[in-house]
Amino acid sequence: MPNMSESVPDPTARTIETLEREVDWVQERHDLQLTSAETINTERFASERRADAIREAHRLELKADNQRTVETAMIAAEKAVQAALAAAEKARDQQTIASQLATEKAEKAGQEQLKQQGETFTLAISSLTTGLGDVKSLLGELRAEKRGGMEQVTDRRASTGQLIAAAVAIAVIVGLLVQLLWG
């Protein structure tokens, strides 16, 4: 029976390596998501500060009674808010893509792990089936030997008697030949 440990790699080690790679990859995606969230928040706060600054400027301009400057400031504030929202939306889209990629990769890794475990179980079951067949054959041989053992004892006794008779006959013949040749 071939040594199975030489031809089949250890599935536990391969599984651990796969899981470590997946954990590292998920950690990278997680870090990317955190970075994206920080970028979004930073941009939102900056946008709010810009909007606050523009509103303050607008208020001061109103005091100065310059309506045209106020309208320009409002347009600028709207553009700043729109730019901030566009940046936040872009960051959200990137985060969504990263999450989808992480999920797909984790699913593929899980499927690969299940496939490897299935192959390992199939090989182990095959080995057990072969071993069980060998044990059944050996048991059948032992039973046949036990049944045949009684017959063999009787046959052996008869054969032994015949061998002794043949040996005596040969000894007698040899004795007669020796007497004829020497005497």
C-alpha cells in the first residue's frame, strides 16, 4: 500500500496559508475603506468650512450692501457643495468596488478550500475502503485456513504414514543392495 503522506500535501497547511492570504487581502481592503471614509469625512468637513466661510463672506457683503457679490458667493457655495458631494460620491463608489472585490475573492477562496477538502475526504475514504477490503480478504483466508486446517491434519497424518512406510521400504532395499554388493 503506497505511503499516502508522500503523495498528498497536508490540507491543513494549505488551508492555513490560503486563509492567511485572505486575511491579509481583506485587511488591505479594510484599510482602503477606512482611508476612503477618512477622505470623504475630510472633504465633507473642508466643504462645510468653505461653505461657512462663504456664508460669512456673504453676510459681510450684505452688510456692505453689495447684492451682486452676494449672488456670486451663493453660486460659489453651491459649486463647493456640489464638488464636495461629487468627491464623496466618487469615494463611496471606490469603497463599494473594493468591498465587492473583497467579497468575490473571499467567496473564491472558500470554494477552493471546499474543493480541496472534498478531494482530501475522497482520498481518505478510498484509502479506508481499500484497507477494509484487505481486512475482509485476510479474514476470509483465515476462515478458509481454519476450515482447511482440520482436513490438513488428517491428510498430514496419512502422508506422514506413507512417508514412513516409503522410507522403511527404501531402507530395506538399500540394505539388500548393500548386502548383495558387499556380501
